[in-house]
Amino acid sequence: MASRPLYYITDGVVPYRSLTVFDKYGTLYYAALSNSHRLLMPFLESAFRDQPAYRLLPLEKCKTNKLNIHDNWEKFKLLVDNASHQEDIPYKYIFGTPSDHKVWDELRKLRPGEIKTAEQLADSLGMDAEAVENSCYANKLAMVVPTHRVIGLGRVDTDKRMYTHFLSQEEPGKREWNN
């Protein structure tokens, strides 16, 4: 079976760099953010290593009309630029387990500025808090699945700064990301 082409785009969205992957119709399959551009490509390659059904290509290699890709890429950049936006970007889960998808679907229901702890999400989903935390870490659709709205996870300092930044965009002066 031939692998399906997916197209990646890197961008220097201020203050974070992004790497997004779309199909030819503009459906988002992967989105990552980092303050370091050189980290994004290895993360992408690692994520897709176990996805033989897909072949990653730079957007320039797309031979079809790129309008849908560009439209949804622009929507993603708007979302990163202002996390309080509710952008309708078509997406597809190709990573994670059914339990991860259950958590991610619940996170997508959170409104901008609304935060939850992993324990609160676990209680509402009938899951273990550790499983919810693991699902947050497994998320490969940054901003579209808003894991930045889950507080109390043991993240590294750069993640904390980024998540605090996005929460402050959603409700300026009201949110602080805490460990």
C-alpha cells in the first residue's frame, strides 16, 4: 500500500516557532510549538517514525491546489498569535490511543480562559489522573487540543512559560500556570 503524502510547514510565529502538517485538503495532522526551531524537526521525525501510512514532504512538494492548506495554516497562526481565538481548523487524530482521544475531545470543549486540573478531568471522564496527564503529554495537535488549559502538570520550565503565555492571552492578568 502506498503511503499518503502529508505536507509540513515551519514558521517563526512570534514568540514561538511552529511546525504543522496538513494533508492536501488542509486537514491538520500534527502541530508543534517550540522556542527553538532546531527542536521541531527531530520531534516531527520521531512522531512519524511509527506512521508508515504517511510520507512527510515539505509544502513546496504539494502538486495540488494549496489554498486549503494555506487557509488553515493562517488560522493556526492566528490561534497561536491569540489563544483566545476559537479557530475552526479541520484536524485528524493519527496519534494516541482511544483513551487519549477521549481526553483530547474533552479538552476541546474547554472555552478560552477555562482551566482544569488533571484530577478534575479524570473525575469527569471516569479515568485516572495519571492517564489524563499522559494523554496531555501525548498530544500532537498543539493549540487545537488546548493542553495549556490543564494546570498542575509537571512540565519543564519552557513549557510553563509558553503555557502561561497562552493562558494570559485568553484571560489577561487572571491566569498563572502553576506546577
